[in-house]
Amino acid sequence: MIHIIGNKNKFAIQYQITKVYRQFFYGNICYWINNTMLGKYDMSTTLSDLLLFLPVFVRDCGNRMHDSF
């Protein structure tokens, strides 16, 4: 099942979980900004890695460098 969180015309995350194996989630993900897709939704990836590093993305707030590195 494909899920979309947000509004594609502004910002949205589209994802689908295709397989769960132990602590790993596999599936597809892309982002939408101003109705433009960012990413390759047709390529499968480990979604669990994204969840693991999400706090880093949020903390960095779009900066390429952070004091902790």
C-alpha cells in the first residue's frame, strides 16, 4: 500500500513498505516539493536506515555541516 504524508503541491513524503525482515524495513520512498518528485521511487531501499538517521536530518535543519561533526 502506497502512503502519502503531506501535500504534493507543497511538501510530501511518499512511501511503501514492501518487506519486513527482523529489524529491517524495505520499501520505496520519495519526497515531493512543489509537485516535483525528488528521488527514485521505483528503487527499493532500507527504510529502517532512514528512520535511524532521521534525528540527524532534523537536527541539521538543512545545513551541510553541524557542530557535532
